[in-house]
Amino acid sequence: MERHDAIVIGAGLNGLVAAAYLARAGLSVLVLDRASAPGGIAAEHEIAPGYRLPRFALGSGGLPPRIAAGLDLPRYGLRFIRAEGGVTCFPDGSYHANYRDGVVHRREIARFSRRDADAFTRYRRDMLRAARGLAPLLAGPARNPAKGLFGGLRARLSLADSIAAIAPGDLRDMIRLWTLPASDFLDAYFESDAVKAHLAAAAMMGSTLGPCTPASASRLVLPWLSESGDASGGAPETLMPFGGPAALVDALTSVILASGGRLRMEAEVTDIRIGDRKVQGVVLANGEEIAAGAVLSGLDVKRSFLSLFQWKDLPEGLVERVGRVRMKGVAAKVNIALDSAPGFPGLPEGCPSLGGGLRLAGSIPAMERAWADWRERMPPRDPPIEVLIPSLLDPSLAPQGGQVLSALVQYVPEALHEGPWSPERRDALGDLVMARLAGVSPGIEKHVVALEVLLPNDVETEIGLTGGDYAYGETTLDQMFANRPFPGMGGAETPLRNFYLCSPSAHPGPLVMGGAGANAASTLLGRLGKAVRT
């Protein structure tokens, strides 16, 4: 029987990161995926001849420097484009742009409120402070609860010491950030509805929370996690791989192959072999068995346990705990190929912020109504929409003169209150997106070469992501950090020996690109007494 030191199920970005680390550490690694090409939701898709973009993901930002450097990805041709942080367009024709330059950005805010321009300095300081406090928690594996009476006591005392070391003011700010609605949190800094809506719209994308929902303020810090806090004083920048997400996938694949690892596509894993609660290998759809010293799953937590194992082989209570993990589709993807660059007459000519993306959003109350529609499983009426036109910065993604456009439509339920999505409802959602785009780019509909609408159910059917949940599980506080994927099993390790989670269902979730894969590899290598090679 074929045997490897480690098998990675799923060739998504996290699976590839995990496999790359393991292969560079000298392990015999095999990556298996049912798809015909690697990349998962970031896999390249040609919507029309010459028009390339990831079919399901909006795009992909930059890997943390520690991962890019640790895997030596620049050696394999990976380069990143730095862009301004995007622009929000409002229904009344106004806009709010992000700029890295602090002077320019504060001047932008001053168009709405001079007071808010001054307040941004304090807001930026507080967001960077929160991001620096959060970074250590996201940079490594989550700590599982200590076992035994004395182990638990030591863990609690250590936690108490850590909390006591936090300055009272910082602790107060931390509690406010993790408990308040985003709307209340922003009210403490800004007076302009446009400035607050601009910041809230960026934070709420991909969330199952509304801007007026308790604890939604915690999402405001996410755009700042990759910000270095340099002296520029502006908004966070956007990093995109040159060549699109496919370039990142190619670089990771090259690392695996160059280190002796293997990838097998169109190889679907249907079962995991287990004996004495110890994983021993996998079984493919064609009946082939492959043995392994360890198996890492890049699938979501529900698919990993409920689809790959016989439930009778799982520890008592595990099925119920996995079943309680909340996974809900909250976004639809619309891909568009254009035969020319869209014009945006409401923006300054050559606006550099456009390269970082375009948000179509209303006021905070409008966003809250869109969230309420999602909760009621209503077809979206006025959803926030995140738009990326990556070919503006990377012309290689489209034929000469053409452009590719991705739109992520927020607050789209996986099923409607009246039943599954009908073809007519799907078409109506595409028409809604085109109408919203035409509102900021008149005549854009005349330049459409191809258009496709992908609903949460499409993501589940084609990628195998439960509920079409791009986050691999809700990112509310009760499902994060040591509680991810669920309380009692925080991180990559599982109750089954030799079986690890390397998908964003594990810590740190989707907050750090490649972080779950890196943590799973680090955990396994630590078990084997091997250091992560950088």
C-alpha cells in the first residue's frame, strides 16, 4: 500500500500552506483534492476567453510576511501589488476614498467633517493598538484547555496574570471593542454618517452580524491586522498578488513539488481509515487506500468529521459538538467580464483608491435593514456590495482593453423563506448588481462580455463548503480563538490521534490568510520533534 508521512485533504490555500511547510521540513507529503486544479475557492476561473479571476473568492490579499518568508515564496516568483484601501460610493452620488498618506486621507475625511478628520488620528491609534494586541493571538496555534486539576489551575492563574498586566484604560477599550455594536463604537469617534458608513461597510463584509448587532465592533479592527503602523498615518493598504490568486497558488504548489511533495487532483477522499481512535490513512472514491502517519483536513469542520468518518468511530459526543458549530452562507459572488474599462464619473479622474476595490453601500441603518432581510431569509433588496476590478492594477488578467470585475454581495441567504433559489431569483440578483454598478458607472451594462451569479448553494455544491460559508464557521467571539472550531477543541489538534484540521474552521479562522494551515503544520511538526524551517 502506498504510504506517506502526511496526507493533506484539500488543495485550498490553507492546505497548500500546510503541505509546503511539511514538505520543506522533510516529510513525505501528498495533497489530495477532488477538483481538477488546486486553489479551492481561490482557484483560477476563465469566465470568457482570456478573462481570468477566482470563481468564488473576491480576491486574495497578502500572506503574512512570516509565512511568505518562511516558505521562501518570492524565490518562486510571487510578487505583491500595493494598492490604496478602496473607495465607498453612496446612493446620493457621494464617495469616501481611502489613502495611505495620512495628510491626504485626513483631507478626504474633512470633506465630510473637520472634526472627524481630527478624530481619525485617535481612531487609527486605537485600531493599531487593538491589532497589535490581537496579533500574538492570531500568529500561532491556539492553546487547548489544560487538563487535570493543577494544569487547569495554572492556566487560570496565567490568564489572570495576563489580564492583570493590561493597563486599565487598555482593558476598558478592549472590552468596548469586543462587546459594542459597530454603530455605537463609531459614534464615539465620528459625527459624519458617511464616514461611519464607510468604515462599517468594510468591516461587515463576510460577517453574519449587522452593524447595530452587539459585538460587531470587533470586526472594525480586521482591516488593520496587516497594517505595519508606519508613519504614513493613513488608512490600511490593500495587498494583492500580481497575477491574481492563481499566482499565489502556483508559488505554493512550486514549493511543495520542489521539496519532494506530490499533488493528486481529481482524487476525492471519501473515508478515513481509523483504528483505536488513531487515524491510519485515507480511502479514495475509486476504492484506493493510502496509508499515512498523519492526515490533515483542509475541509470545514462539519465535512471533516461528519463526512469522512463513520460516526460510530468518533468519540462519544463529538458528532453533537460538531453539529452545533454554526455555519451560514451570507454572500453571493457575481463575476463579470467587460470589453473596456468602466468609467466612474462621480470619482476624481484617475482615483488611485479604485485599485483597492469599490464598495457600494448605504447608511448604517440601511446596512442593518439588509442584515435583517438576511435573518428573515428574504431576497436582498439593498445589500452592501464589495467590488474588485483586479485588472486595473494587473492587466494580465484580461485581454488588451478588457477588464474583469468581481462582486461579493453581502447578506444573501443560502435558502429563501419561500424555499430554494429559483432561476428567476438568481437572475434578479444579477440584475440588482448590474443596476447598482450602473448607478456609479453609467453604461457599464453595454460592455458586459459574460456574467455569472454564484449563490451560497453553488459554493457548497461545487467546493464542498457547508452552507456556502466563506468563513468556514461564524467568526463570533464564541467560535473564535480557543473555541474554534468549538469549545474544548481549539486549534488544529483533534480528539483523534494523527488527525488535524488545517482549514479556517480552526484557529485563527479566516482572519489570517494561510494561518490555519501554518498552525496545523507547526502543531504536527512539534509532535514529531521537528522545527518549522524558515
